[in-house]
Amino acid sequence: MSGTILSILMLAGIALGVGGIYMIGWRHDAKRGWLMIVAAMVMFMNVTIWTIPVAEPGAAGVANAGE
């Protein structure tokens, strides 16, 4: 389920980025265009954060604060 959500989020980010470029370049509405591009970058950062692998708490190589 999370893979599907991340895929939809990436597609929405691409659509927002392309739409932002269109708004800046052809519609000459820079304010809305940059807002769309910033929203796309936020979506890409969310996907990046969610896909970064994290070590398990008891795995080897992870420092335990209690010891």
C-alpha cells in the first residue's frame, strides 16, 4: 500500500513541477508557478524521507544509549 502512495505522490510532484514551469513560461503567472514548484519539491522530499532505510534498534552496529 505504501508503495502505491509513494508512486502517486511522485506522479503528482512531476505534474506540479511541469505545471509550474508552464505557469511561469507561457501563462506569465510567476507567483502561482513558483508555488507549484515548491509544492512539488516538498512532495519529492517527503518521498525521499520515507524511502531512506533505517537500522533496526537491536541490529549490529547500532549504538545502544543504555549501555
